[in-house]
Amino acid sequence: MSLVVSLQGKSALVTGAATGIGRATAQRLAQAGAHVVVNHLHQAEAAQALVDEIRAAGGQAVAIGADVSQAGEVQRLVDQALAATGGIDILVNNAGIIQEKAFLETTEADWDRLLGTDLKSVFLMCRAVLPGMVARGGGVIVNIASDLGILGRERYAPYCAAKAGVIGLTRSLAREFAPQHIRVNAIAPGPVATAMVSLEHMSAEWVEKELAIPQHRLADPAEIAGSVLFLACDLSAFYCGQVLGPNGGSVMP
Ligand SMILES: NC(=O)c1ccc[n+]([C@@H]2O[C@H](COP(=O)([O-])OP(=O)(O)OC[C@H]3O[C@@H](n4cnc5c(N)ncnc54)[C@H](O)[C@@H]3O)[C@@H](O)[C@H]2O)c1
């Protein structure tokens, strides 16, 4: 007998899903049967290629471009996603950017850009999607934070602050919406092999730093998508406000 994890009949919106962890997550959720909304920012071709791939494998998907750091764009995204799917059962806040800069050189514009994309977007997306989940009597939200939001890192202050903020936001929403049968959890991955963390483009010093974890390797994006699937399905029914750590051992709470 085999265990079947099914999201049949559910729909899922994944932000920043044209590449990396978001892409792997959209694939995994679609494989499990969800109708997936692939959000992207100016990557229509890559997003459509993913949609075509999912459809060719017998799944359901649609691509919608939107900048999730902008309230108006978020509302349009959610309205279009609702029109395409009939309701959003699973929201994965994955979109993000990173920047390396000495703290004393970090400008107000750097701070606003990082926090806007990595933290405010989660607020905006949750605010736009939660009323529908409440009306439907339940839902799941998975926020992609980072182990750096727990550990901190020199030269990455705005990113680390944003990701720590995602964890605080996750726990607050988990408490506020648990009575409405909405589960809100986060994932704080360690280093993952994506465009964001590409060892080929890093100095030897940073490569050493990235690999200075017990497993001494980067994760494949699919390994993070597995954690998203777990949090999205009923196997995690008793998880509320938790932070999962697929991190190769970088953080051991
Ligand atoms: N790669 C890692 O080591 C790592 C580790 C921990 C956490 N994360 C987090 O995982 C998430 C995914 O990152 P990734 O590693 O797959 O990198 P990635 O660069 O491949 O993916 C980020 C995606 O977000 C999209 N995006 C950026 N700004 C956006 C906006 N305003 N609106 C909509 N989409 C936007 C990008 O276009 C891109 O497709 C991010 O939140 C990142 O902080 C990554």
C-alpha cells in the first residue's frame, strides 16, 4: 500500500514561481493535484513554459504577472487568480530578493526595496487572500522565510530583518486565524541552489560560508518544495505558526 498525498480539488497561488524554489513548489503542488497559479514578475515566458509543462503532465495551471510588493498589483493578482480557479485554498508567499551590502552603505531606498519585496508583500498577499479563506471556512498559508532570519548575517541586514519579520507575521496570523481553520506556517530554508545563491558567482570566502553547515551542500529547490507540500496538505493538520527548517543543519533550535 502506498501513501497518496492529494491536493485534488484545491487551488494554490505561488508568488515568484517562474524560477527556483517557487518553480519547484508550483510543480510539486500541481503533481499533488492542485490547480496552481504561477505568479511571476516580468518573466512571462518562463512562467508560461512552467504552465505548459504542468498541463502537459496532466495538471492545471495558469500564469499571472504581478509585482507583489505593490498593493494594487496584489489585488489584481488575487482577483484574477480567483476568477481562474474559483477560490484560493493554499497561498505560498515565496517571492523574494536579496542584496549584499555593508550596513553603513545601506540606503533608505535599499531598505524599502528589500522590506517591500520580502516582508510587505507577505502582508499584502495575506490581507488580500485571507477574506476569501475565511468565507470558505479554511485555508493554508506557507511563508518562505530563511535561516538567515534566525541567524542574521553580516552585510545582509535588510534581508535578515525582513525574513525575521516574516516569521513574526506568520506566528501572529497563525494565532489570529487558527479559529477560522486557517493554518499559517513558515519555512526557513538553508542555502538552496537557485539564481539567488549561485556558487559560481560567489567569492571563495562566501562559498566557504555558504557550505559551512553540517551537510556541507546546497539544497535542491525540490527539497524545499517537499516541505511546502507537507505544510499544504493534511499531514500537517496540527502545525500552527511553526517554522520548518530544511537547512542541512544550519539551525538546530
Ligand atoms: N536560495 C536560497 O538559498 C534561499 C534560502 C532561504 C530562503 N530563500 C527564499 O526563497 C524564496 C525564493 O528564492 P529563490 O532562491 O528561489 O530565488 P529566485 O531568485 O530564483 O526566486 C525569487 C523569485 O521571486 C520573484 N520576485 C522577486 N520580486 C518579486 C515581486 N516584487 N513580485 C513578484 N515576484 C517577485 C523573482 O522574479 C524570482 O522568480 C525567496 O523568498 C528567498 O528569500 C532562498
